[in-house]
Amino acid sequence: MVLAGIPGAGKSTLLRRLYPDGADHGGVRVFDSERLRAKWMRVLGVVPYAYWRPLLHLTYYAQVFTAMRSGPMVIHDCATRPWVRRMLGWRAKRAGLPLHLILIDVPGEVARDGQWARGRVVRTSSMETHCRRWPRLLEKAAADPGSVVPGARSAIVLSRRQAGLLKAIRFR
């Protein structure tokens, strides 16, 4: 399952609430780049994030793609990077894993406020790119989830309020 939304939408907040025990919670593997970033921050915090961000992203996606051998798993991703969506779909298909999408739809201004509140702000140019791509991604998800992430079987769009009411993500 891919949990997606623009930066600041509430993905990490939802994951911390539903899976407070970290990366493996009752057999569900949880992949959240924010958790990896927090671990690295303890060591690399003196170095500006811009210098180690590419390595963090590379490590995160390497971990996700390597782990995609069996489910269930929840993958945190903004979903606005087409190459990542294609890789997730390809890897899930290769592993025979069903793929479902939960998309948290939040206006850009609200997401930016969420970033400020947690003390982590995405570069302005990057945020603009995410916000520009997001509406089209939602349209595609409504029409055909597989056009967003190849092989995706379903997509559900939630507001931040609806995501806040979510009690669990169940896998069958």
C-alpha cells in the first residue's frame, strides 16, 4: 500500500498514529522517509540537510524496493515523482504484491503550514512542483489507479480530517 500526498499533507503524522512502534508493527512493515531522516539527523544534523538529502532518498528507495518481496507493507511517498511511481509498480508486479493507494489531499497552503508546524520545510521550488503535479495525479487516480502507479488496484482519496479519523489500515 502506498500512502501518498504532497509534503506536509499528514502522511508521517498518520503513520506515527497508526504504527507507533516503528518500521515493523504487528507484521506490517512501515516505510517512512521521515523516520529514516530522524535517525540520520542524530549523526548528520550538523551538516546542512541539502548536502545529504540525495543520499537519504537513495537509501530510502533502496530499502523500499529491496523489501518489496512480500507484504503487507505501507510505503510513504509523495507520489509526484513519475519515476518512483513506475518503480513501485514494477517492483510490486515482479514480487506479485497487490498495490493500493491512499491519497491524502490537502491544499498547498495547508500543507505548507503543516511543514512549518513540524519545523521542516520543503524548498519552495520543490513544493511548487509537488503542488503543480498533485491535481492531475488525483484526476488520474479517480479514473484509473493503475495510471498513477502501474498495477495499482484501487485508490482512495482522503482529506486531512478524514485521515485523522482513520483507525486502521487492514490487509487481507
